[in-house]
Amino acid sequence: MSDASATQAASSRLRWLGAILWPSFLTAGVATMVFFANVDPETLRYETLPDWEIGRKLGYTLGFFMFWAVCAASSALSVWLFSPARRAAKAGRKES
Amino acid sequence: MSEARNRRGRGAKQEDAAASEAVSMYQSREKVYPRGIKGRFQSLRKFAVFALLGLYYLLPWVTWNGRQAILLDLPAREFHIFGLTFWPQDFFFLALLLIICALSLFFVTALAGRVWCGYACPQTVWTEVFLWIEHWTEGDRPRRMKLDRGPWNREKIVRKFSKHGIWILLAAWTGFTFVGFFTPIRELGVRVFTLDLGPWETFWLIFYGFATWGNAGFMRENVCLYMCPYARFQSAMFDRDTLIISYDEARGEPRGPRKRGADPAELGLGDCIDCTMCVQVCPTGIDIRDGLQYECIACGACIDACDQVMDKMGYPRGLIRYTTENTLEGKPTRIFRPRVIVYSVLLLALIAGTLTAVAMRTPMRVDILPDRNALYRELDGGRIENVYDVKVLNMSQQAHTYTVSASGLPGITADTDPDRIEIAAGEQRNVPVRLRVDASVMSTPGTDVELTVTSEDGTLSVTETTRFHGPYNRGE
Ligand code: SF4
Ligand code: SF4
């Protein structure tokens, strides 16, 4: 019993992680593309951090992970706000 | 078939049910062991697999005008596609292309349902190949099931090892090819063997290879069920005239086993002999006889399986077939309906527009950056000089020589070093440009002036506006 609920908890955590990381990965990909189509990381670095050594490849990568982090934060918030409502709805359904 | 209609019509409720169902499905979903099957649609799919993967694996090796035909050079911010070179500034075309792709997907979905899923989606295509390998190393469905249940003996180890070995080789090759779209693939090949890959190339090779291995080897239908956005919204494009794969309930029910040659009418049975072949071949593990389900990727395997059974029984084919809801209900099916017409008109307009725009694109570009250090300089003799860094892109297929001229103020002159700027095909060059004007003609401290870059043969010319600065209270 406890074993089953442990795996259940583990898999539900995995599902949460999936629901947060996967959509944010997709949107971050699109955002990175649009952003770097218009902004050259080299220029950006020159304008903001002229003393740093950041090549284009590193620039793209940093940009992508930054977008991913921001999108993931938004996804996490959605999941978090959405879940109590779903739990309540589920409880309500069980009663009826 | 009204069942299927309801499933889609119920929108929100269905979503909700799917959400709670997903919770339990995640643990209880059993591994699907699709049975191999031959038939019309499977041949078509095989053809699609060879065509698409052939393109994928071979395209990076094609050379065009001495350069890799498709090379998306991110570090240089240049994208070569056969004869054309695109820069990030052409993002507009990429956006158009993506919109055209999306619209085509809608169009095809409205007409013929999920043919994308069944025949062209990379997820399906690679899964198919991984399944062939699995079939080849581990045997057909019953043997695979037995092997998985059985103990880890010599045979199981050998079979599993060879399966994963081939899978990993293919996945690695896939990752290598992927990177080869972004880095010249021939050099990349050499560097793989001399273990001289850069960190990003290594990362993406492993990442893409790993994703292929995981998605096609393990996740399979779960990608479609839980990860794919298209799977969730495709039903919005469906209507009653869309081609779907469907079981003919009226003809098949009541289902039940029988001896070959027995008269179903006498037994009070329909044409379905309940052999579950259609379920066993389904790569997503569903029973198409339960009606249209969003898990169905329209691969047609169940049609081929059922047709074989019908042939054996001596019944007409098509108990499971491509059809439309209207046909199933005995109503006429319309191909040209408002939805289809709107999609096709939009699509044609967009394609025509994009092609014209690409063809008419002036194959050069000019970017002007004012000198950062000083706004202006006063020269002897009352002249004022502004310096600009001008980037000229030659996007054409030939080398060109350009000259720079200026206008917008009386007597303005433009000097470059050298005077004639030679730029090879598909290259760019930064040129310092000095604009000079007599201080007396400046009535305000800043004026817009035009810089024109012209090719020497006179065919190409681009004019950009920039700001010319002078001392503050002069000439007021
Ligand atoms: S559901 Fe999504 S991932 Fe699956 S085959 Fe269709 S498009 Fe591809
Ligand atoms: S129900 Fe038939 S068409 Fe749909 S996924 Fe399964 S086998 Fe393919």
C-alpha cells in the first residue's frame, strides 16, 4: 500500500515536472528564435557587457536557458494555481 | 458514429475527464506491443518513411554551387538554402514560411484528418523505424511479450543488447545529421573521428540523439498522448466531412467469433469476428471499434489488419476504413465546404505572396551605425565631419563592387576607404564612411541625411536614412 502510494507520488511529481518543463521548453524555443532573429547576441553583449567574453554560440545558449527559466516559472505558477481547484473539483465529484 | 461526434463535441468535459484519466493512466498504461502488419497503408507508410528519412539523412551531404546546399550557420548568422542566402533580417520570410506550414496543416487536417500524424510526423516516422529494428532483433509481438516477461537469460541479453546497440547507432547518426544542418557536415564527420568536436556540437549531437532514442524507443505513443500540442487541437479542424478512420458499427455489430463459412445472418452476428487484430496492430493500443478517439494517429494499421481478416473470411473489405461521418450516416460528403475554401484561398495567397517577395527581394542590405566615440568633428576650413560604420551585405549570388553617396544637405560628400567596396557573393563588410558638409549649411544641430549604396553595374541600390550632427548653436 505504502509502496503503491510512494510510486504514485513519484509519478505525480514527474507529471508536474513534465507539465512545467515541456510547454516552457516549446515556448522558450519559439521565443529564442524570434528574439535572436532580431538581436545579434554579439551586439547585445557589446551594448551591455562590453568587458565580457561571450561568443554568439554561448549567447544563444544563455538566451535560450533564460527564456526557458522564465517560461518554466510561468508554467509552474499556472500548475500551482490550477491544482487546488482541480483537487477541489475531484473531491466534489467523488461525493456526488 | 454519434459516439465519436459526442466525444469531440463535449470539449471541456472531455478535457476534464482526460485530465483525471491521465493521472491514473500514467502508472497503469501498459506497454504497447504493436503487431507487425502488411497492407496497402503500411506500404504507403513505409514509402513515406523512406522518402522523409532519406531526405533528412542525405540533404546535408548535398552540395550546391560549391557550398553545402542547406547550411544554417548560426554563428555567422547566415542561412543558406540551395541558391538563396537568408540573414536574420529576413526573419519575416521564416515567419511567413511557418504560417504557411501551419495553414497547410490545418488544410490537410480539415480534408483528410490526421494524415500528418500517420505518415509524416517525425515522432511516427522514427518510431516506425525503431519498431522495425525491434521486430528484427526481438521478434514479433508474441515473442516480444514473452521475452519481456521471461528471465534474463543469454538469449534475452543478446537480443536486448543488439536492439539497443542498433538503436543507439541510429540515434547517434540522427544526432550527427542534425548538427550537420548547422555545421558543414563533411568537416564535422572528420572531427567526429578525430574526437575534435566543439562543446556545442557535442552537446547537440548527444541531445538530439538521446531525444530520438528516448522518443522513438520508449515514449512512442505517449508523446502523442501527453506531449504533442497538435494532438490536442487537431479535432478543432474536423467536421463531419473530414476523412477519418472508422469502424463501420452498423455493419460490424453485434460482433462475435464464428466458424469460417458460417452464415452470420443465421447466427445473428455482424461482420466483426472479434479477433482483436485491429487492437493488436494499433501502435497506440486503442480499440478503434470504440469510436474515434484522440489517441488515434490515423496510421491505417487497423484497416490493413481488418482487410486481411475480411479477405480470409470472404467478406467484403472495409469494415474499418477511411470514411467520413456523413458517409457513415448515409449522407453525402462535400469536399468543397466553406472551411476548406477559406483555408485554400488563404494558403494560395500566402504562398504566392511569399514567392513574389523572395523573388523581388533586393539582394543587398545596408545597416548604418553612427560612430560611438564622437558625434561630430570640426575640420579646418569650417567643415563638419560625421563618421559612420556602415555594414553592407551582398545577398546575391555574384560578387559586386559598391560605392557610397550621400544626399540631404547641400554640398554633402561621402568618403569611404577604399572608394570602391568589393564584396564577394553572400558576404558582408563593414565600411567606415565619412560624411562632410560645410558648417554654414546646417541650420539645426541635427539633420536627417540619406546614404545610398549602389552597385557599380547600377542594378542594385539601397538608401538608408541616418542622423547628421553638428555643433549646437551654430547658424541659429
Ligand atoms: S500526435 Fe503529435 S507527436 Fe503524435 S504523431 Fe501526431 S503530431 Fe506527431
Ligand atoms: S486505431 Fe487504427 S488508425 Fe488509429 S492509431 Fe490505432 S491502428 Fe492506427
